[in-house]
Amino acid sequence: MGSLGAMLRNPEDIYPLMKLKLAARYAEKQIPPQPHWAFCYIMLRKVSRSFSLVIQQLPVELRDAVCIFYLVLRALDTVEDDTSVATEVKAPILMSFHRHVYDREWHFSCGTKDYKVLMDQFHHVSTAFLELGKHYKEAIEDITMRMGAGMAKFICKEVETIDDYAEYCHYVAGLVGLGLSKLFRASGKEDLVSDSLSNSMGLFLQKTNIIRDYLEDINEVPKCRMFWPRQIWSKYVNKLEVMAIGTLAKCYNNIEVFRGVVKMRRGLTAKVIDRTRNMADVYGAFYDFSCILKSKVEYKDPNAAKTLRRLETILRTCKDSGTLNKRKSFVIQSRPNYNSALVVVLVVIIAILSAYQSGNRP
């Protein structure tokens, strides 16, 4: 749940962290009794704790569909990510993955740790998928087919141009946005939003992740992975090897991107989850983190003017929404005075809750 030092430096994170921990414990109690569904929800938490908590806030029918959608695409991504699998083996699996979800017996050994467990026991996911409503299955199959085809295309070619970059991000993330929109429509909870809106949000998230994971991708064994377009980096170097909004703000103009994986601190993530409940909160988050980005722009940067124009557009859109005075700031605030003893007590409580959740009784 974040280091002790980080919590002591940011005591305002403690309350959201406690709420997040309690929400995680509550979610554990909601795991269905059927073995295949239990596997799916346990695995969901293991491969993405943050998404797991968000997904489990949904109504039951939609929650099941989104859970399976996430696991199917996570399995597809695991195949694509495993650089030890030969291209001639990987490409056909990616192309036919949308059919494998209908096969209760299919599995493929790849990936590591929890991802390997997901792939080895994928029959549980297929079994759960087959119990979903017809419209949910059709939406998941369609997106899986399109994503698998796109992934197969890009394991056979490098990202050379900016257009290639946008196309790759569309396949691996933009389609996720389109799929979620289809699932929400199938549930009757929302109308279908425009493809361009769903796609652009996915592109935004994926491009941020590519920036964040630069070092991890470049050091991938046995073969490095490069997603930044050659059209950009070739202006500066001959080989690249020598060279969601909160994460982007953290990564921007940050040398640590080239030294390790840069992430928001856990407490700030908890705060975002706790406080993002309506569109006013979304505008507020984008406003706050865009302000951070703006403060980090160096005017000697040749792209400074363009970056500032884009940030001003975001800030103006947030201001024009008329909602900024209706929410708490995530990061721009005066620090309250905390009693140090109280902070320590709260930290101990979090540690105890963490121990109980992991099964390590204090």
C-alpha cells in the first residue's frame, strides 16, 4: 500500500488508502462460489488490483461481462508480450484467439507468475465466458478478433511512423474503449458513445503506458520491444537502445523514466479512485495533473510551445465545464496539520489490514 516514508510525507493519502484497503477486503468476500467464476475474480485481482476494485463496483451482470472481457484481453496481451514465443507460433494464436474463448479445453503455456497461471488455466475463463449473455459474448468476440489481428500485424513489423504508432495503440487499447462501450450498451445502462471518443481515450492511456514502460520494454529478454516511432527518435539517435494523466504528469521531463518504471505513488492512486465519482471529478483530475505538467515544461525544449498550447486547451476545457468548484483537488491544496502520533497509528492500522489480507497474521 505504499512505503511508510511516502505515507509520512503525504499523510493526506492515509484515509483514501484505508478506504481502498477496506474496499479490497470487501471485494474478496463477494467472490462467487462456482470454481470457474471464483478463479476469474481471484485472477482479476492478481493481474490488476486497481481495475479489479473498479470492476467490482459494477452491477452483477455487467461486472461479470467486464471481468471476462478484461481477462480475455489480458490473456491475449500475455501471448503478445511473451518474447520467448516464436513469431510463427504466436501470430496464428493471436489471429484465432477469438475462437479459443469458445473452447472450454483450450490453454497455452506462456507468460510468467500470475499471467502463466491465467494461461495454464484459461479453461476457467472460457467456461465463464460461455455463461454470459449473447450480446456480451458477441462484443467480446468482436473486439478480441480485431485486437488479435492487429497484434499479429505488429509482431511482424516495427513501429516506424507516427501513423503506425497510432494504429498500434488503436489495436491494443483503443479497441478496449470500444469494447467497454459495447458492453455498457448491451447492459442497457448507457447509450453507445462515438467510436472516436472511445478510441481516443484508449490511445491516451496506451501512449502514457509506453512512455512509463520504456526501460522495461527495452530490457525485455530474450528480445527487446520498441513501441516509440522511428520517425521521432531517429532525429536524435541511430538506435533507440541508447536513448492515464497522473502517470503522464509523473513521467514528463523525468529522467527516472530511463532508470526504472515510474508510477504514481499508491496513496495518490487511492485518492484518485476514491474521489473520481462523476464528471466534475474527472475534469478536476485532468485540471490538477495538467497544471503539474505545465509547471514541468522547460522553455528551452523545442516542443515547449506546442506542449503548452495543448495543456492550455485541456485547462480551458476543464474550466469551461463549470465544475471545478464542485470537487476536492487531488494535488493542489494546502496541507492540513496532522498529529504525528495519529499518523503513525493510522500507518500501523494499514499494515495490520495488509497482513490480514495477505494471510500473514501479525
